[in-house]
Amino acid sequence: MRYSWLFLWALVLLSATLQGQLPSSAKVDAASSVSVPDFPYSQGWLGADDAYSIPISPNRSLWLFGDTFVGTPKTQLRNQSKTMVRNSVGISDCRPGHACTIRYFWNKPNDPKPRSFFDTGTDDLWYWPLDADLSGDTLYVSLLAVRNKPGSTSKDAFGFEIAGTKLATISNAHDSPPKWRIRVTDLSDSRLWLGVSIVPEHNELIWYTQVSEGEGHGFMTAVRVARDKVGELPNAWEHLNQNGQWVSGLPGSDAAHVIDQAISEMSVRYHPSIKKWIALSTGPEFPSPRAVIREADSPIGPWSKPQTIFEIPEMKSANPGYDKDTFCYAVKEHVEFADDKIVLTYACNSMVLKKTMDNMLIYRPKVVVLDLPK
């Protein structure tokens, strides 16, 4: 079994460590009344990372998960799982005054070897979901395509590589996920990770995109397209250049550095209550023990310097249950659950596979509710 998460996060290594202080107003809201799913181990779903969310109705959200351990509906322990599929999805229902519920989905759950929800049909190429957008009945999902490296074996921890990004178009997104009609088309090669965050802005979508400049190096730029022309690639797509102008086509050497950090997972979301855009991610160091926040008046910046908004308890050596092999990542915001708070999730994993399999306290999204920084 491959450590796919290790490769993904190794690509965000940067040599510089940006130091920030926890803003005094950004405190954990332990008494919060915000209703968010707690991602129970149920229906054979035994843990996953990633956890992008997209609101699909006033009370319901779609959740996109990465590598997912799955078993039978009665399986309770990860070390008794059938296999690990490369992605799964969930639909949460969080009604006022009621506890949230969530249903999980992947392909062929009753087979001896289940398959990923977004399935390539082969084990040599797979998808990790990035962000998504719902436009009417149509859902657009960015998929990071990953493949085995030539000549690699099952013992190679880094025996795979990013192949590019794909676009999944679902034309009946309000149906139950098993009934979805999914069409997957090419988006970009491995240099561009399109859709690390997808930002709706009027009738257009802004796709935050990682430009890879070699392992551990790169930056974030912005690409945009009209919502009704997403499928017209590359003619209808534009990128932001270094002069701050939108020009035709996907980013090249002229791409603007919107954020000078290569970020493989993040969220950019708007908060009407403070009239600010918030970009949330882990810090640039790896492993990063913190979530950092940037603020802007525009969805493309300019962004403030990153500030630490949350220190991850699993990575503090003084805390009970600390393990030196545990690392945490996958920080995202879920603004549909509260505009006047920051609702974030993160996931933790272990450098030792056996610990990931045995420790049911890690490897599922964990929810934190914070006050907005002033």
C-alpha cells in the first residue's frame, strides 16, 4: 500500500518558515452552536483525508474525500478494512436543532475489492479530488490525476507522480451520487494543479492554481472562466498575468504570483459579515503544526501576510496522546456552516502505516470552530 499522502505533501516543502502569531481574537469556540458533521466511522467508511465541502442546498453539503479506508457496513476498525480506495464522497444533512447526519459513497461497496467513487478503471492511475463548484444542476470537480512511476514497486514510498488535472462534470448533481452521470475530461498537464480552490465570483469561476516549478517549489496563480463555458478549454479560459491583467489561455511564464507558496490544498472563501476574503491553509513548513490565514478585499488579493490562526494539538509534544510520527495537514474552511465564524477541518496521519491502521483517533477530518480575527 502506497503512502500517497506523503508524496502529496512532500511537494509543498519550502525552505523558508513564515512565523506568525495567533491573533488574540481567533480563539477556539468550544461552546459553539455551529452544527457540522463529525465524520463517524459508519456504513463501512473507516477514515479519509482531503475534505473539501460544497453546499448543495440550505442544509446539505457535498464532501469530497481523498484516500479512504473502506470495509463492510459492520466493520468498525481500520485494520479490518477491505482496502483503501483513492477517493470517496459524502452528503451531510445539518438541519437547525438537529445533529448532522452524513452518508458516504464509493463504487462497488459490496465487492471483495471496492473501487473509488471517481474511478479510472485501473490501479495505475487514480484521482484525488480538489475543489468543486455547483452551478444549477451541474457540478464541476477538479481532480488531481496521479500515476505510478515507471519501474516502481509496491515498496517504493515515492513510486508515483502527478500526471495533471482533470475536470469531472456531473450534469445531475442533485440526484443521489450513485446515480450521477460523470464525464471526465483533460484540464492540464502536471505543471498546473488547477482548482486547488474554486471561487465563484458573479458569473465566473476563479480557479486557484498551483504552478509547479519542481519538487517543493512553485506558487499560486489564478485562472478564470465563465460558469457556462467551463467545458470550453482552453479558448474560454483566462489567466492572470504579472501585470494584473486577464489574458487568454492557461498560465505560462507570465503567470502572476498571487501567493508565493506552493499549496496543494487550501480554501479561499468570502465572509460577508466582515467583507473579506479568507485564504486558509497549513503553514509552508512540513510537517506544519498550524493553520495560517491570509485576508484580502478581492478574491485574487493582494493578500496579507500569513498569520497563525490555529495550532494543531496532535503535533504538540506536551499534549496527551502525542506521537512523533503523527503529522497533520488538509486544512480547509467550510463557510456554508457559519459566516460569522471560521469552521475549518484538518486531518492527521502517521509516518508509520501500522499506526495509521491501528489508531482510530487519526485519519478522519477533525472540525474546529474559531472566532473570526479582528
